[in-house]
Amino acid sequence: MFRGKEKEDEEHLHMAGVKDRSKLLLLEDTASKVRKLEEMRKSDQITKASEAVAEVRAEVDKISERVAALEVAVDGGTKVEEKEFLVSIELLMKQLLKLDSIEAEGEAKLQRKAEVRRVQNFVEKLDNLKARNSNPHSNSSNSVSVTTKL
């Protein structure tokens, strides 16, 4: 407002007749207040979702160490109890359920999606290790397949 009249946002101050050292009153319209409030809420939701994904990621990191140990054991020819695979898969599935319960938008949604893929890859790896462990001779990485022509 200048001299009791509201000026447009695009209007330059010197063009409106405002001189140096003049006092101005700036007013914020209610629509912009509502927009700012919505942006803050959305930002808070994204932050909370990112934190939740980070918590799940930390748990999956711990489980991934377990998966790596199982992989080393199976690759080394050590027979591992099936229970070890099942427990690890179950722990990963719990983390997958946690990820599914996180409502996210924007960057947090991308983080959640990447973590879901990571968990699914670990589950698939465990399934393969479990199969190799239960039948170590037929599925070993050193096996050779020979075919002959008649």
C-alpha cells in the first residue's frame, strides 16, 4: 500500500511514485498464507517419510550383513540350516511391510521405491542361496553342462 492505495505486485516502486526513505506497509494475502502452510505440511511429510525410509534402510543394512555371511557359507560349500534362510527372508519381509506403510511423495517416494527394490533383490538372493544350499551338487557355480551331437 502506498498513500492508502494498494499497488500491484508487478508495479515498480519508483514508477508508483515512492520516494527514497518512504515508509511502506507490506501485506500478505490469505491465499499465499494458505500456500505457505500447505508447503510446510508437505515438506514435513516428505521429511518424516525420508526418516522412516532411512530407519528401514539401517535395518536392511544389518540384514544384508547376514545375507553376505550366508552367501560366503554356501559358496564355501558349508551346509547351512534352512531356518537361517527363512529367518532372514522373514526379517526382510517385515521391512518390506514397513516400507509399504510409508506414505511418501517426491524424493521420499523415490527413496522408498529404491529400498523396496533392494529388499526384493535380497529376498531373491536368499531364495537362490537356499536352493543351492539344499542341492549343492546340481546347482554349484562350478558345474559343467555337456551336450553331444548325434
